[in-house]
Amino acid sequence: MNSLFLQEIRLKAGVSPPDFMSGLFPIYLENRVTILIGENGCGKSTLLEAIAVKLGCNPEGGGRNFNFKTENTHSMLHALLILSKGHLKEKDIFFYRAETFYNLNTAIRKLDNESSFDPEIKTYYGGKDLHCMSHGEAMEALFLKRFKANGLYILDEPEASLSPLRQLIFIKRLLELARDGAQFIIATHSPIIMSIPGCELLQISEGSFKKISPEDTEAYAIYKAVINSSGEYIKILNKD
């Protein structure tokens, strides 16, 4: 039996998704780590945002208890979705999106400055104000301190703030959590993250999904060509 917290994402009867997502649904999740890749504009972030909002998360990131808003720019795709859950219930849920992580950290600071009998929110991230760290350090505090076993995590471009070394640390932590029951759905452009052992790698192309191996992706080929050429690949781009 599939023991994942989130198992299927489908459309409500009689509705149609945007044209650029016409062949994506239904989506069946069968792995504790599902990674979505594809060119800019293919719908990765829109899909992850819709899943997270449907699960009760803030469109700008965080768990179910965050209610801040900087700008109302999220799509209404979430209203078209039906999520099929497993027989087990997740003990934690979090939506990370690189472009609004700063806004989330600001919301945490504001909430911690208000009077409350509850522990400060930053306690769950290691105890330090996330604005007093670099973006990468704050992201590391998130996945090392805040994430836990038996959680459901929706991550949009987690590599945006992470050096290659920190990406490896992220992967090590992710695999530890996945072994302890956590589930991850990730959108990325990073060949390092695409190479997570045992993950299901899905590429969005022309509005539909296909399973793919890291070495068959365009990102892998481009990184390999640039690095192996010792810079010559980029020099060719600069020729008239």
C-alpha cells in the first residue's frame, strides 16, 4: 500500500487547467521524493504553489499557521484541484519558495515581536533571527532545524540560495528525513538536486510529464559542456 501523505493530484470534474498545463493531470505520486524540472514558464512553480495553497499553506510560504500577504499574485489553479491523501496524516507541512522566503522571515520577526505566551517562532529554526543570516544560512536553518520526520514539504527551487556544498548537505538531510517518513515535492533547475538517489524525476514539456534520468536532462548536458570545455563553451556564445 502507498504510504505517502499526498498520493494523487487531479482536476475537479468539468474544469480545464491553463493551456500550458493541459496534459499534466492526473499526477500520481509514488515516491517519497518527487522532483519536477522544466524550462522557465512551464508551470513548475504554479503547480507547487497550487498544491501548497490547497493544503492550507500561505501562497508566499510557511506552514498552515502563516497568514501574511505582501502581494496577491498567486494563481487560482488551487481551486481546480482535488488532492488524494493517504491513510497516514503528516505531522508537519511547509511550503518553501525561494522568491518570497525574505517575506516569510519578515513575518516571523514581526510575530516574534508581539506579546505571546508561546515560544518565539525562531526557536524552531535554531533560535536566531533569520534576517540576521544570509539567505543560504537561513535556508539551512530551515531544513536542518525546522523540518522533521513524517512531514510533507513542498519546495520551489531550494537551490536558489545554496552553494554546491550546501546543496549536498541539503540532500543528506532530505534523505535522512525521507527514510523517517517525510515526503518531498521539489521544483528545481539544479543537476545536483536532480541526482538525489531514488527520487522520481519528472520533466514538464509541452504541457505534460515524462520520467527522465538526470544525465538525459538539458540542464545536466549544459553544465557538463560548460565545465568540460574550461570556458570555451561560453566564449563561443560571445562570438558575433
